[in-house]
Amino acid sequence: MSDTHGHGHAHVEEETPAPKVRPIEPTEDSLDLPFEPMELKMGPSHPATHGTVRILLKLDGERIVNAEVEVGYLHRGFEKECESGLWYQAFPYTDRLNYVSPLINNVGYALACEKLLGIEAPERCQWLRVIASEVSRMSDHYTCLGACSLELGAFTAFLYAVEAREQLWDLHDALCGARVTTNYVRIGGLSMDVGRDFRELAKERLAAAGKLQQDLEDLLLSNPIFLDRMEGTGVLAKEKLVQLGVTGPLLRAAGVPYDVRRAQPYLVYDRIDFDVPIGEAGDNLDRFLVRIEELKQSRRMIEQCVDRMPEGPVDVDDPHVRLAGKGRVFERMEELIAQFKIVTEGPKPPVGEVYQAVEGGNGELGFYLVSDGTGRPVKCRPRSPSFSNTQALSPMIEGSMLADVIPTFDMINMIGGECDR
């Protein structure tokens, strides 16, 4: 290098020759050295695990060698709570299973009870239940997409998704007077009918949500950083997903077109026109895109329902199953006695067992109910998609980079209250 001294002369130092490095040849002893991966406990207090799961990771540098997923940080005691009360008292508990799409939980439990009782809700009620389910599904998907965006650094996209979800929660409010924990559905009907302005309100809120969704798509799907974080990560073959019992957007993103609404239609889904979007690669990007398209299909279904929904009652006309109107209770002794019996003893389904499945926000949501002929269920067990889907997290992230845990866990969209009941 050169250096300038006060006398104006440049002095050049001679460069020291670099020492010759002799490559070390591996020996038999060096090949037998033990390899100890670094252990890292990710969660439950990690912001990306949402306080509901812990992942025990073993790392070779940044690469995941082994992953052990532990749930059990949000135990609700759902099953025993339901079994300690009357049949109709379980609805508020179902809200807290998947608290991001509570109306779907309400509908699934009500359909299982009605199957056990051998009754069917009125026509208008069935259309309203479809509307409620699809509004809730959209709320669930916006939460998933928004949380994933935020945890990958896209805060603006998160705001778009949350604002779109607020539009859907306005419809929750119009349906039942609540935004999050809804308690809307009843055995044999609904807690209330909608007002005459619901059709216009629904179309207005859906249009606003659609515009915000387009902003989110424009922002993320042309962003090379977001695409690099999502594409090719969290891949798992569809055969393995089927073996693990994975359903919903995770399975459809791998190319399996299984949707309970199409495979085992319930309510009026067989009379509604909609498509089942599927992916090809089965990676996190495909899961993101499947949810994006499912939002559009749900919006399409709700618009059909509000246009085609008939007039009529929203409750079955059976005072032994559904509480009668106050006017009838005040005027007829038989109705008053029936109401007293329902409130104190509950409806009494015949002895038997049923299983009823619906398409939840994250996959097949089923309820297995057992009755001994009394007013309380002997068994009330949900088949929760979050529990089955979370089983796939370990094989999805093993062999990948530590940073890939975040988008993969987000796209599984594990809801703690549903996963650990």
C-alpha cells in the first residue's frame, strides 16, 4: 500500500507473500466425529406461533434437521363442557372452536343435532345458513392471508386484509348482532331473521371487500420478495397429505379437489353454482392462491343466496325442539309447558349416534354426537381440521430453512381453540 509523508515522498511497503495453506485431508477419525445439531424452541411465546403451539427444532446451521410440534397451550375443555350442559347450550362453545369462522361451527353442530332428531330446518333458514357460513369462511381466509403477509414483513397488505374482514364482520353484525362470537344458529333454526335491507348491505360490503382484496393481490403477487418466500416452500406430496388426514385449502392446493360442499352436499349447496379451486405444486404459494380464489367463490355464492333466498319462517314449527314465539307462549298453555320443558330439560333426541361434516375454513369440520335419550349429550366430539392439518407441519418443514417455518405455519392456519379442544 502507499503512504504520503510530510516531505512529499511516497513510500511503498513491500507486500508480504501469503502463506501457503496445505489442505487437510479427512481421516477416518475425523469422519467419526459426533454431529450435534443446535436445538431451538420456537414458541409458544414466539409472535409467529401465536401463543398456541411450540415447535422443537434441531438445526444444522439454518437448515431444519428435525421438527417436533407440540400443541396444548390453549386447552378449552370443549367436549366436557358440551357434555355437562343441555344440547342447545353448546352453541357458544362451538363459537370458540375456530373463533375466526364461528358461524360454520354453529351450522355444523346444529346439522348434527338435527340429524339426530330427524328434522330439517325450513328453506329460508337453509339459505341463511349458507350465507352465514360463506361470510365466516371469508373472514377466516382474510385473517389467514393478512397474518401471513404481516409475518413476512408486508404490514400494508395486513391492513388491507383486516379492513376487508371488517366488512364481513359488518354482515356478522347484521345477521345476529355480534361480530366475533356469534351464537347465531339454533337447533331447528336461527336466533333471528335478517332485515329487509340485508340484501343491499351484503352486496355493498362484498364489493368493498373485493376492492381491498384486489389491492392486496396487486401488492403481493408482483412482489419478488414475497414470491421467493412462498414459492417452493412447505411442499408435501398429496399422497402424504391424504395419509395424514389433511383437508381444506392445504389438500386442494396439492391438486386434490375434495370439498365437503361438493362431495357430500348439505343445506342448499347442491343448488348453488360455484367452483372448487385447486393448485398443482402444493407449496405455500399455491395455498395462498387457493384461498384467494376461494374468497371470490364465496362472494359469488353469497350473491346468489341473497338474490334467491325465499320468504318464510327460519325455525321449525315444533315447540318440543325450538322455542316458540313469545306471542304463542303467552296465549297457549301447551306452548308454555313446552317452553318450560325445553329450558329446564332440553330437547331429548332418540338414542343413537351421528356424524355430520361441513366444509370449515380449514377443511372438513365434523361433529360426532351420541345420545342416550336424555337432554344432555353423552358424547360431543368435533373432528377439527386444525388438529389434522397441524400433523403435516413437521414433514413440511424438515429439510427446509428456518425462515420457511413462518409462511408454512401461517398457511396451515392453525387455530388453537380448535386444535386443542
